[in-house]
Amino acid sequence: MGTSLAVYPFADIIDSTTRSTMRLLINRQLVGTFLSPRSCDATLIGDLEINIKQLLTKLDALDYVLELMNRENALH
């Protein structure tokens, strides 16, 4: 998607949380402070489209999101 975790001031947001706050990184590779993760960090590393589809499937939300996307695409 981009380099948001490397561009300031946005890059500072991820480090502004307390150490006990769960953080989730969804990215092709580990970056930034996730290279030395906190105990409550979670990551989905790899292909973004595949990981999001798997996550939506586990949440039983894939069909709903695909329908939303189809409706939005039909408007444009």
C-alpha cells in the first residue's frame, strides 16, 4: 500500500501507544518497531490480498465485503 510507517509524522503513531496496547501489523514484511516486537503485538505478514481474504473468511464477512465492493464499483 505504501511506506506510511516510514513517513513522518505518521510513522510516530505506532510508537505512541503504551507497551501494553495490542498492535496489529498487516504488511508484506516486518518493519519498524515490529522488528523487535512487544509481547502483545500481532502480525499478518505476506501477501495483503490473500491475508485480508483469509481474515474476512474467518470473520464470516468475506461475502458481505465483496458485495459492498461490487455495489461501490457499480456506482463508478
